[in-house]
Amino acid sequence: MEGPSAIGRALLAVSDQWTLLILQRAFLLRVRRFADWRDELGMSESVLANRLKEMVAGDLLKPAPYREEGRTRTEYLLTERAVELWPVLVEIWSWERRWVPRRHGLPELTHTGCGRRTDVELGCASCGRAGVTARDTETVRGAATFAQVTVPRLHRRTVRGEADPLSYLPETFEVLGDRWSTVILAAAFLGLRRFADFQAELGVAPSVLSNRLRRFTDLGVLEVEEPGARPRYRLTDKGLDFFGIFAFLVDWAQRWYTGPPDTDLRITHRACGLPFRPCLRCRSCGEAVSRTRVRFALPERDATA
């Protein structure tokens, strides 16, 4: 085996809580400088320096010099590869808005095309149909899709303590902020149900698998369909609704990364029979949403400033 699949490489790049928050601040607040990320996120300088180094190496950020007070300093710009992650972040916002009770409300999204504060829905760019769900698609994996999909990271999983009123996404982080969690959920979308099947397909340690399955049932993403010595798990409506995030991540991964033969993952939209190309549509007017046609209002941020 030459290395991980495209999806495995993508997970290595973005399945980290701090990485997701750095990207979120870059998109939402146009943060570009070390000190601004440090102050915005409350990160230690060593952790931030490590993540920025990884993101530059992974072609998510591009260092650019600038002059300030007679000194040359460095800011970090989003690369084209990173910019194309914007639908993932918007879909994360939408999923948390639908499913996760919060003490601090999420920022409101406005579609500038119709001028309304709204939400988004998943559509198929191949046929133009909107309101696509996991049940409307068929997903087929290559024989080696999950081989080496969880290559080791150089740092431990991040655990954040306090809720961030702007972007703290606790339940999404339980799924995307950890590579094993993401892969286990992907396998559930592909139809795996029993503990032994997850373990055999993914090569995950029993203790890790038990922990993630228990976490997902506690979150209401999975439920035990057949309890007992050989429990059978199935995705709940909440878990199935995570499909949009999964679909955008798979689409992004396979456009920007390559993997060995037979490691691809193909999603087909049953209604049109074409490859499913996920897109976002405005729930108010139905128009396809682009990155430059949406903006977030940050009322709670203004109120606490």
C-alpha cells in the first residue's frame, strides 16, 4: 500500500479542532496574523505555531510578508485549497443550528442574493435538485478506501474547556475533531452496523472503537438497534443529517488529494443517476449559494465588545 487514500490525507489535514477554528476565524473575521489568532482563540503560542506550520505544509495557508513599524512580519493567507472548504464550515454551522442546543446563539447567516437571514439546504449540482439527504444517495467505496486512512498525527486531540460564543461547535468537534470518529461515522454511512464489522473494516483498536461508539450514542448520532452481546448500531436522524458535512468533505478531499488505486469513494444521487456534487442552496429563495454571496452577522460579539 503506497499510503492513505485521498480521504485519509484530507482527515490528516483538517480533522483537528484547532485547525478548524483557525480556518473559521480566517473565513469569518479575516484573521491573518499570529497575534490575532492567539488572542481570538486563547491558544498557547507553541500550539498555534505548530498548527500554522502544519497548515502551511499542507497548503491550507500561505505565508506572506508585510511591513509594520519598520519591521518585516508574516501574515497567513488562505490558499485556494483552503478557500474551497467554505461549504464544509457553513454546513457545520447549519447542522449545529438544527441539532445542538446552545447557551450562546450562533451568528445569523444572510444570503445577499435575496437579502434575507436564512439557512441553507443541501443540493445536487449535477441536476439542480435541492433538499438532498443521505437516503437520496448511494455510496460505494473502493476495496482499500479505509486502508491507512488514520495515519498518526504528531499531536494529541485537543479538548476545549469553555464555550466560545462565536464558533464553539462542541458536537461537531466530537465528530470532525478526531480522525477515528470521522472514519467511524463515514463507515456508518456506508452501512456498517456491528462492532466486529467496524473493527475488521477499519482496523481500529477495540478500546478506541468502544469509546467512539459510546460517544456517538451519548450524542444521539447513533442508536443501538439490537442491544446485547453483539449490538447493532444505526444512524439516527441527527446522525443522517451530518451527511451534508460528510459529502462536502469527501468532495473536497477527492478534488484536492490523490490516493492509491481502489481507495476512492463514489456518491451517486439516485434521482438523477449522476455523481453527487454537493452544493448549498438558500432555504428562502432556492438560489445556489456561493462564498461571496453569504455573510454572517455577529450580534453577540458586538454586544460583548
